[in-house]
Amino acid sequence: MTIKDYLLNRKISVKNLVMITGLPESEVEDILVGSIDLRYCKAKTACKLAAALDVKPEWLINLEPIVQDMPSAAPSVARHLHPYDDPESFKKFRKNIIEVKNKLSPVKFIESLLDERVVKREYEKGNYANALFAIGLADYIVDENQDYRITRYDGLRGEMMLNPVFPFGETDSHIDTNSYRDDAIQQLLKFNFIETPETIRIA
């Protein structure tokens, strides 16, 4: 979630924010469009914004940057198709992330995913299955809860796994493949992960 998303969700206008904080309108607008990154602005500015929004300055600074922190796409073949090189690593990652999802509320899970920069970390390590699964799972949870849209990883949304990855990280399914596809979660399917609402409840 970006600061812009936070304002939209709470129906706070830029003018109201300017009036409450006393900050110049141009500075507030620069923060909202990403020209100024909150992580590098003056502490006084972050404190004024945090007080106006009734949140802690650390929480505000850890919100999703609008422009910065976007991993660049991997130099791969057309549509950025990634081979499924390390199934064991993915199975472990999938189990862990689903266990976390099951323990936290939807909002807390998304905040944890963003705060810990899970996607960025996994992508930069070359763990593409982990990174893309995390994006798809987050998109699914956000859409199910009609919450804010995650924009940070839009640059990776054209990427996908080269071959389908079935529930629990399997490379093929001995169960009826068509029935899995019929019930597949679309937000994960676009990355070529075939999971259903039932399978992502099970770590």
C-alpha cells in the first residue's frame, strides 16, 4: 500500500492533508506521485504526515514506495518465462508463506509481505517461482477482501512460469488437471500456478 492508497481508502483529500500538516502543497503532491521518497525526506516532514494520519512515523516510512524499489525484469525469453529450476526451494517457500497467511488477518499478511520486501528479495536471488507466487497470492487476497491495490510489482505482472506449477509445487498432476484449472485462482493462474481456494488453505 502506498501513501496515496492510504489517503484514497480513508477519503482524505490532498487539500485536507496540506491544511492539517501545514506542509507546502507542492511537497505533499511530490510525495504522493513518488518524486519524493518518504524514506529520504526530512524527519520533521514524516512526523507531520504521520500525526495528520494518526499513524507512527516508522509505519508511514515503511509504506510501499510508488516508484522506487521496483526490481527490474529478468533478461529472459519473450513474456519473461521462467523455468521451474528449484522445486524443493519453492515447496518450502510456499509452505511457509501459506502458514503465515493462515495465521494473520488479510491486511496484516499483505503489510508483512510488503514490509519485509519478500518479492524483491526472492526475485533478486533468482527465486522467480517464489517471487511470482507471492505476488499472485497477495493479489488474490487483496481482491477477495476488496482492499487496496498493490502497485509496486506491476513491472513483473507480465512474467510467468514456463510450465504449469500444480498445487503443492508439483510439476504434474495425477488428479484431474482440468478440474484444477476450472477452479484455479486467476491471480495465480496468470503466473502459471494452478492453485485453488482449497489448496492454498493447506501448507
